[in-house]
Amino acid sequence: MTSSLSTGALLREVARLHTQLQRLCVSWCAGTTVTQCTVLTELSRSGPVTLAELSRRIGLDKSWTSRAVEHLAQEGLVEKVPSAQDRRTVQLSLSAAGEARVRALDQTLNALADQAFERIPTEQHASIRTALAWLQQSLLELTKAASVESSTLSEGDAAWTHE
């Protein structure tokens, strides 16, 4: 099997198809919307965070994130606890029910990955897993570097606008 797509185009297409499949399958998984799923999985990864930090991490507008969090809190999936350092902010975290929902979502998404692998020759599985681990590490490094660069630029912009 060969592809005429560049590496970047192939990666974007794989990511697009994977996201599309997840969205199609998660939309019926216990009534969780894509945005709610994103919030739940990020809280599972990050632990307690503020709304602003959660919005930054998932790349959604603060108002969209707030609506999703409110709905999840009403369902008992997300807990809001006043911050010990700053009473004006609230720390968001998963409740026990939220953790259970994330486990169910993970099972659904893992089953999708298993189904995709079933369509690939078995002798290719190990090399694909290795390639995915390398790709994940590379993307983590690039994301950290971009995050540092972005915060440095933001601080520079803030300093520049206050002069």
C-alpha cells in the first residue's frame, strides 16, 4: 500500500478520520457530546484545573467550556471546588461518576482502535505501535516547545502593550 500524500497530509488525514470516527461513535455513548467528552478526558489527564486552564488545554472558548462544565456538573460528573489559593477561582475535577464515564468512553475508543487494527495485517501491528509511540513522543516535545514559545510571545505582547 502506497500513498501519494505527503507525510503532513497523511498525518492530518489520519487524525481527521480518527476524530470523525470517534465523534460518530461517542455521540451515542451514554449521551456524551463531543465537547463533554473532550472536557471529561482532559480532566482525567490533567487532574484539577481552573476553567481558564481547561479552556486553554482543550482549545475551546471559555464560554463553550463553561457551558459544557455546567452540564457535566449538573449530571454529577464534574465537581467544582473553590481554590485553596484564590477563593475567586474554582478547581474542576472529575467526580467518581465522571471517572466511571471516562472509563466507559475509553473502552469505546479503545474498541474502535482495535477494530481499525483488525483491518491491518497482524505482522504490521508491532511496527505501527512503535511508530505511533515515536510520533506521540515527537508531538509531545513539539507541543511543549510551542507552549513555551507561545507563553513567551504572550508575555512579550503584554509588556509591549503596557509601555
